[in-house]
Amino acid sequence: MNGISGLRRGLIALGLAAAVALPGSLPAVAAPATAPANPPDRATEVGSAELRENLEAVHEAGMPGIQAAVIRNGRTRSGAAGVADTRTDRPMKAGFGHRVGSVTKTFTATAVLRQVSAGRVELDAPIGRYLPELVPGERGERITVRMLLNHTSGIADYFPVIFSSLTRGSLADLERNRFRYHSPEDLITVGLEEPATNEPGQSWSYSNTNYIIAGELLRELTGQSPERYITREIIRPLGLWDTYFPRFNPFVPGPNSKAYEALYHLPERRGEYSVYSPTVLGAAGALISTPTDLNRFYDALLSGELLAESALAEMRETVAVPNSPTLRYGLGLMRFETPACGTMWGHQGTVPGMSTLSLHSADGKRQLSYGLNLTKYQRLDENGLPLIHPIDRRLGTLQVNTVCDASDAASTAAPEGAGVALLADLHRLTR
């Protein structure tokens, strides 16, 4: 089967993380503290009703449930559409617990850069200087901290090894590992034992192993687990009360959605993975958060609240993502060149059954974070690449109507497809 062979060649898993829940749900609209000083443009005027219409369109296109939070010029809105449980038709609510997967990497990279600013680690120093037992020998001497954070280390991703059945169109390994404990050392060993994807620093190749190593670097530098350090230094000071690491808990405490994995319709039926061991991703993708909290985090990051100007500049130094016209990768930070919205920053996260996209303008005035509860809902073409789905077109419209300038949106020939190029690139990365 061409589709399965293409999937086998191209599988790059951005993460499998554990879920979070809020104590209750957010209202559909949070009233702004002050009115904007200038007359709002069309995008700023997107109110709760129009946001709900955009979210409902995504649901009607086939997504069971979606939740989102939008900020335009200080005005904050959140909303949801569809169902959190397809069996009971329990409605999705704004602020439900969501597994944000590889969005965790921005938090981890920020924590490492704070250690760089404190003079405890050098970005261009070999990782073997700090973790000689974990990354020994020549690789430890040639791979730098920077290479881990921008995915140019050449260290293979452990995820496709542990979950190899996905390359065969089977959910068996997801089921097998549902409650299995994975130590950071074990995950790193799996990645290091695989053939290198490239020479250190020569090319970009996404690998969760890089960020498990980065987490262990934080442990070595701070004497604390990466989860505890990130919580103490970033999450709690920002007041992100609905963001946390689940550590060993596979369950979602509090209101949450189910998590449906279709795996491109290759298995006979969807899998449901709202209960899952978070140890398989740790500092690479186990964070729990909400769209509202993600907007607050990225606003603080991009405005310089979390990092010194020099460290933030390092984070924004990007490398090319092969075969991607819309994406470049910095230090735990994606740069998106969107057709209708211009340059945006943030990260994407995909876990079995849940995906997240967080988009932010550099000045923080335009922000969109959303979470979906069905993943790999497309079908594959003859080359094993995901075909554009009506859901993708509706998500493109959501982007245009919430974070694009009115003039940009008006000049776009097909607003419903404006975000499709970006989404197509992300689908290629997460297949």
C-alpha cells in the first residue's frame, strides 16, 4: 500500500503528552479591562458570536470538538464548539483540559535560555561537557546545546521506535504503552542507539530525544526535575494556574475532552487516548495547559518578560525546515510565514487524539491558540502525504478572521484556504 509505505518513510511524531483540566470552564467572552485606544479593525471586532461561528464551522467540517482563545489589541475572547465525547454528546467547553504536546518545547527552551543568561551553561558548548554519561564520546563532544534546541543535533527521535506500529497503520503500540513508565534515560538511550539523521549542525531533523536531553540538562544545572524548575521559574510567576506537568498521572483530573486518534483512517476504528502515561514525553511534550494560558505565556515570552533581549534574539535565530515553504525553527520556537497573516511565532503540538496550534505576532497584539480532539483525520495520497480536509479549510478561515489584519484578509482570494499552506506543512511534520 503506497499510503502506508509513505507513512513509514515520513513519520515524525511531535509528541505524546498527558492531559490537563480546569476547575470549571471559561465564559465565552472575557470582557476587556479597557477599550482599545484606536478604532478596532474588522479582526478586532470579531466578537463571541462570530468566534463561535468560526468554531462551529470547524466542527461541522468533521472535527468532534474545538476550543480556542483569541487576543486582538488587548481584547480577549474564548469559545468552543462541538462535543468532548462523541458517545454521550457531552459538549466541548472553553478551558477544558488539553494535552498540548510539543508546545512544551518552548517552555523547556525558555528555561534553558534562562540558565544561559545566568551564566550556568553555554549555548555553543558541547552537551558532553554537562552530561558526559548520558551523551558520551564523540557525539557528546560535537553536539552543542544549541543543536539540541533547534533540532540540528542529528540524534534520532525515539518516538517512532517505541511506537513503530503507527508506521504500519496500527494503533497496537499506543495501546501497549498506555500505562507504561518510561524513564528519561531509557528514552535517550533509544534515540542514541538509532542511526544519526544527519551530521551535527548540518540539517534540521525533528527529535523528541533532543528535548528529553535538554530536560536532563536542566536537572543537572538546577538540582531539580525539569518539571519542577519550569513550574517554579515560568508557570507560577506568570499565574498560569491551569498549566502543569502531570508527572506520572495518566488521568485528566477535572473537566476534559476525549482524545480521538484516526491515524489517517488506516485502522478499522479510531483510538481514544484521553488516559495515557505522560512519562513518554516529559520535558519534550508532557505539559498540560489551555489556550488562554498559552496566549499569556507567549505574550510574556515575546515581550521580553521571561528572557533578556539577547536570549530572546538567540531563540528567534531560525534554521530551515526541509521542504517547508512556511516554517522555520528557532530554539524551541517555530516561525510561521502565513499567506494572509504575515510572520507569526509559536509552536504546534500533536499527541494521539489531541492537537494544539499557538500563533502569535511578534508584538503580541494578535494571538490565537486552539485545541482539537481528533488527530490525523485526513486520508493519505498515493505518496503517503495527508490530503487537505475540509477541517483544514475551516481552520484557515479561523486564522484569517482572528489574527490576520483586515486588509490582509480582504486581499486573500480564498479566505477559507488562507491558512491551508501552513496546516499542510504541519501535517507533513506530524504524520
